[in-house]
Amino acid sequence: MYEYSDDELDQAAASAAQRFDLDTPHARELVDIVATAFTEGGDAIADAAWDVQDNDPAVAGEDFVDDVASNLGYDLP
């Protein structure tokens, strides 16, 4: 199981904040949800998309997960 560094998560959050028009602390919170799901794998990744969208209905959960995966170098199944 890979643990992402704070620098990796901060960079992914900065990118997501810009792409999804979020403030950086909120983007980091959402990135943490997704990164945790990546470490768990399986259904947790799909659940993370729902969790992101539940947390912020203005953000498309699947698009956010795709963006974070791209920024963290995670290959989605």
C-alpha cells in the first residue's frame, strides 16, 4: 500500500482547486478522501467519487477522482 506524501497531496489539491474552482484547503480535504480510497482500492474508489460529490455538490465526483488520479500518477482500473 502506497502512502502519498504531503507534498504530493498538496500539489494534487492545488491543481484540483484551480480546475474545480475551489479554495485550496477544501480541495485538500477532497483530495485526502480520494487518496485514502486509492490506498484501499476496489469499491473505495467509486465510493470516493460519491463522497466528493456529497461533500460538494458543485464538484463532479468522477471527474475529481480522475483529476486526482492523474496528478498522483495513479492508474485507475
